[in-house]
Amino acid sequence: MTQIESAWPKYPDYRIDLVPLGRTARVWFGDVLLAESDRCLVVEETRHVDRLYFPRTSVRWDLFAHADGVYTICPFKGEAEYWDLIAVEPAETNFVWSYSEPFAEVAGIVDHVCFYQERARIEIDEHWSDDPHGRARPVSFPTWGDQAELIRLMDVQPVRENRFAAPPYGEMERNVVEGGQLLGDAIVAATKSVPDQRVVSGYITFSKAASFDRPVDLEVDVPQRGRSFATVNVRITQDGTFRAGALLLMGADAPDLIRGHAPMPDVVGPEEAVPLDMGVTDRDLRIIDGAYDPDPDRLGPPEIYAWCRFRHDPGPQYLHAALLAQSTTHWTIAAAMRPHPGLGEASAHYTLSTGVMSTAIAFHDDFDVRDWHLYANPAIYAGRGLAHGEGRIYARDGRLIASYSCEVMIRPFAKKPAAMGMDYGNVM
């Protein structure tokens, strides 16, 4: 091994965290299984994408050959050696690497190897206890995060009177906060400002995208507060620039004078729906007919039916509400494009400029996000560069627990995204 100077003394604040994954992970190349282990390490490094390191003993080494004379140097990890994947034609060179003598700061990666996730398919198992066959649902690595991360981002904290802050997530390939997350932020800020009432309904407009890698600030104003209802304005900024504005109606509960609701659609249950991997673990999404489809030539009616549940109890009801609201912005764009050949969700942010412009939501009945809920989301209009969706959220027993609407933008780019310095990737 070449003598390498470590950069740690010069950059003591640099971070490389080795986090046990705690789940079974597999690496595939096509249909060929390359490695499998339940003892993987997630390497979280400053200004780098997460990488998954597998124990050397978990690799099918008969499929590889050592890449003699190929080495690279990382000033924070050491010298890496490489192996070629020779079980395919043509061979995939420099496909996996390992640090046989890593620096002391990352000693835990010794006897581990890493695969290029850009060239392989890496999946981690997600088990749900009620699966009748005990099957795991694979989730692609790297994941966006888990339920706890969603809560961390939306459980805004007070910083001074009438001021709240949401923490940054970190660097993302597509560095744009989803609108549903900002709606969740506003719901939490309003509830913490008027804690004796619940959010009855809310409306939010998104004026300028917020970035994932910086905190979000919320300024709350309560212009009217009564025993039965209160009005809350939430101004959302980042770096001093206005990003979104929300108006929420708070209310105290009252007994039923009348009760009724629109009936639940007659659709199949979650067991017959198709799992959707959006990179969030501890959240189970199932799409009826697999309609949230990246194939631009698979046509269907302008509607998405999605079942959703979370693994853990988030605690206060306002966090249940924030989690329920967060995914209301997922469906309208895809639903609106379904009937139109050559357009699809895979085009969003690549060939089409898409985004949610406003969302309104009303909470009707009590709910627990650990239970299955059906998002019934038809897109009722598309034209003039916009589309409109009207959604209803039902409990599995048929109760209507919330309803919402979304106004979205669907337009061609005036110039290619790369020319505008834009980035790509899916979020949440």
C-alpha cells in the first residue's frame, strides 16, 4: 500500500459516519445476485451521496476478478483497490472497491466492499408484520429517509415568539423541498401557536422553491382567535426570501348536528395494489393498477388511487395530520398526464417543468396514520399549462377523513434544464 497523507488533521470537522443498516440488503446486476448481507454499513460522508458497504464475505467473488494495478486515493479513507465484474458480457470494469487499510477514523470499513449504485441495483428489505406471506418489500438504496426523517423536517420548533424553524435535510440530487412538506410545516406551526384547537382546513400557495440543504423559517400571525375558531397566517421564507404562504382555519370540536360524506370509491384493497418505492422507509405506499407509472406510453384515465400507511405512531395528532397532508402533493401531476401519449411522470423535471402551485386541505374525522388510508385523486382539468386535482382520503372502514385539491403546473421547458443549472431526481 502506498503511503498516503491523511487529510483529517487539516479538516477535523469533516464527517464520515458509519451507520449499521439493520436490514438485509442485496446487490443485483440485472438478474444476477452479486452480494447479500444483513450486516451492511451506510457510509454518510460530507458532500457525498450515501454509500452502502457490504462485508467481503457476503460477495460472490466467483463473479469478479481483481483489477490489477487499479487504485484510487481518498484523503479521508485511504487507498482503494478494485474488482471487475466478469460474469457479464462485456465485463463491467472497476465495479466494486475496498479499503484494505483504511485510516483510523473510518476503521470500521475494513473487510467491507462497496458497489457503484449508479451501475448496480441495490435493494434493502422492508418487512411489515401483517404480510400474510412474510415477504419483504424491496426499497432501492440510497433511500430518501424514513418516517422519523419526515417528522423531523415537519415538526417545526419555536425559535422566538411567533417564529418557528424547520431544519435542513441535507444535500439532494434534486435540491427542492416538496410542497407537501411545507404544508406539513404550516400545520404544525399553526397548531403550536393555537394549541387548544385543531387545524380544520388550510390553503397554501408555493411562490418560489425552497432548498433542502438550508433551514426553512416560518412566521406566524394569528389575526383572529375565538373560542370556536381562529385564523392563522403562516409566512414561509428561506434566506430571507418568500417561498410560500399558508392560511389555516383552526377550530374547537363540537358534537354532530348532521353527519354525512361522499362514499368511498369501490376499489381493491392495499393487498391487491402495487407497491411503490418513493425512497421513504417505514411508509408503505400501494398504487391501484400500478397507475403511478413512468412509462409515457402506458395510458389510462386521469386518476391515481393510492393506499398509504406508516409504521410508527408519530405522537400528537398534529403530526398525524402533517404526515397525512405531506403526500397530497404526490398524485395530481401523474394523474393529469395519464391519458396523454408520450407524457409521463418520468418526464417531470427532465423534459417537462412541473410543480405544485397551491394545495387546499380539510380534515374531517379522526385518524391514525398507522392504519391504511386511500388517496382517491382524479385530475379533473388539464390545460393552459395547468392541471387541477380533487382528492379525498378515506379510512379503510369507508370514513372520509380528509379532502384536498391541488393546482399544478405542467409546461415544456423554455430551455433544457442543464442550461438553466437545474438538477434532477425524485423526492419523497
